[in-house]
Amino acid sequence: MVAPIVIAVGVPLAVGFVASTVSAPGILKWYPKLKKPSWTPPTPAFGPIWSSLYVAMGLASHRVYQAVGFSRSSPLWMLYSAQLALNAAWNPLVFVGRKLDVALVEVVALLGTAAATAVRFGTIDAVAGRLMVPYVGWIAYAAALNGALWRMNPASRLIKGKEADADAGADGAPAVAE
């Protein structure tokens, strides 16, 4: 039998791995073409940062599991699952769908559910709540970055018709001055 801690840490890591694998072509080909704010971290930093945050989230969930157990119908675990699902959806929305406006709405929902999860975890186990704080902070940063990218790259908005075609390059990426 697999140890609960392996499952607890493995689930968010697997969610992140799948989302980033699905999104890899957009991360490698489309994202570099976007105009970015000066405070954008280098692309290679994202993997280690997210991985560390997923491990902390998994450790937090394990501490809560040890305190209260697990039930699929529990509002606590449904909230945790919802934020994991929103987390899994964000990368593909940005890098596969290339719709920064839709992704911005989604990441705000992720921020709310992650913050609610952190608060709820903290009421059960103070350390678990604190382990979630960097994750929530990084999501807030990701939301701000998503918003800046949306403002700086109007072709990545949900526009219809000839405007979208005129603003986008042959690969659908926004036209970017070199």
C-alpha cells in the first residue's frame, strides 16, 4: 500500500506535471513572443517554484488528513479538490488556449479557493495553514502577471473577426515588435 504522505505530495505534483506537459508547446513557442512586464521571472524559474509549492501543499494536506481523515464528500476535501482542479486548468488556459482574459478570471477563482483552503487548513492545523501561504502568495503573483500579460498583449483577448486576425501572427501569437 502506498503511504498517505506519498499520495498527499504526489497528487499536487502530478497535477502540476500534467498541466505543464500539456502546456509545454505554448510555454516554449508562444510565451516567449509575448510582451512581459519587467518583473516577470525567467521561464526556467517557474518549474522549481511550482514544484516546491506543490510539495508544501501536499505536506499541508497530509497534516490535515492526519488530523481529520479523508472523505470525498467532506466540504474540506471538496474545496481542496476544487482548488487543485482550478490549478490544473490555468496552465492550459494560458498556454494552450492562449486566452489571457479567460485565464485571468480563472486564476482569480483559483486564488479565492486556494486562500479559502489555506484558511480552512489553518483552522485544523496551524502548520498546514502556514505551509499553504507561499502557494497562495504565488497564485496572487501569477494573477498579477496574468493581468499584466493581458493588458500588454491585446491579441490574446477574446476578440472576434478581422481584428483578431490582424493582431495575431501566423501561429496565433500576438504580433510583437522585435
